[in-house]
Amino acid sequence: MDLVRTYYYLVKPGIVRGNLLSATAGFLFASRGNIDFGLGFWLLFGTSAIIASACVFNNIFDRNIDAKMKRTRKRALVSGKISTTNARIFGSMLFALGVSSLYFFVGKWTLIVGLIGFLDYVYVYTPLKPRTHHATLLGGISGATPPVAGYVAVTGTLDTTSLVLFLILLFWQMPHFFAIALFREAEYKSARIPIHPLVKGIRATKIQMLLYTAAFFLACISLAAVTNVSKTFLLSMTALSIYWLWHGLRNFELTDVVRWAKGMFGISLLVLLAFSVVLGLDFWLP
């Protein structure tokens, strides 16, 4: 059982669950009450396998960096509980399982979106992370693909709505991950990772977080310009976005940066959960 648990954590289950939440939201939003449960199952199964595979390969490529950070130095590839060879085999099996599931049971566009997310996370974000602070934005492409994958599984095509969904998640990720960079700045510094606060400074990072939060709000509202959304969606996203911005502005000059960042991080999780739930249930909401 210990070995099973070790492999389970190798796929970063928290990341998989979070991405499946937004993929489900995109799927339900596009379904408009006419839910194909078989399609939904294969979407989530295939998507989770591809995301898990990407996380395994990320662990492989990041193992030297992980060894330098307190938070990650006990990961299986660092401690030697799993060999690099076995991790590659495991990751490849997950990738093959995900690709075949999406290809045969979901559709080509969902597969294409999934592959874009995989390639971006493994071959763009991961190698760039120790080289440039722009890796966070570039890596955001992969994190913004799940709702698009869920949406196109139903519609069978990319359109303006799918683009807006992509932008919403892209803009959400920046204050979320910048917050992590702020309250874990010392760890990244010790590992010599050029995160935004270390390269551009804390104040500039906080300003960027507020700008991206505002962009998230505008993207949510713009969804109403390209498709039908409920008043509940608009009101809830407006209220939460304003609260997110208000918290950031009210405490902007707070000397305890870690406290400020953790507050912004906590609100970002609430916003993502609310966005996914309200978007997924939009058809049934007033």
C-alpha cells in the first residue's frame, strides 16, 4: 500500500482534482442541461490521465530543484522511493491511456487541447522555470486548458466562448501563483528559481496581481457578450472579484507580505471554486 500511495502522490493529485473541477464546469456549461454522462466520464478519465502524466514528467525534470526546497525534498524521485526509469514508464502509460481515451471516446479537439496543455507544462513551463520569471505566465497556458477541453468535448469546435474561458483561467492563475511565490519566496531563492518577486520586486508583483485580478473580472463579464450566462453567474463573479480586489488594495501596504499573500491565495481558491460551480450550474440558475 505504501508503494501505491507513493505513486499516487507522484501524479500531484491536488493539481489533477483542481483541473478536473474546471474541466467539469466547462463540460456542464456547454451541455446546457443535455448531459451525456458517457462522454463526461471519458472526458474526465482521459483528461485526468494526461494531467497526471504531465505531473509525473514534471517531477522527473524537477527532481534536482525539488532536492533544494524544504517543501519538495521528500518527494519520491528525490528520496529514491521511485526510480527515474519507473517514473518515465508510469508517466508514459498514463499519457497513452489519456490520449487513447480522448481520441476514441471524446473528440479530436479535446485531444488537441489536452496535448497543448501537456506540452506546455512539460516542455515549456518546466524547463523555463529555473531560467526566467516569465515561466509562470507561459505555464499558465496549460492551466487554462481544462475548461476549454470540457467545453469543446460538447461543442466539437473552438469558438469565441472557448477563448474567453481560456482567458478567465489564465488571468486567475497569475495572482494565485504570484501569491505562492510571495509567501514561499525564501524557498525559491534558496533553489535559485527566478520567480517574479525576486526579479521584479515585491511591490511590482503585488501590482501585477491586482491587474490580473481586474483582468479576471473583465474576462468573466465579457463571457456575457459572447454567449448566454445567468444573472447569478454575473453577480457572483462581480461580487467575488470586487472582494478579491478590495482585499488586495485594503492591505496593499501591509508590511507582513506573507500574510497579505496568503490572504490573496485563500481568496483565489474560493474564487476558482465559485467560478467552477456557478459556471457548471449556469443553465439551471436564474
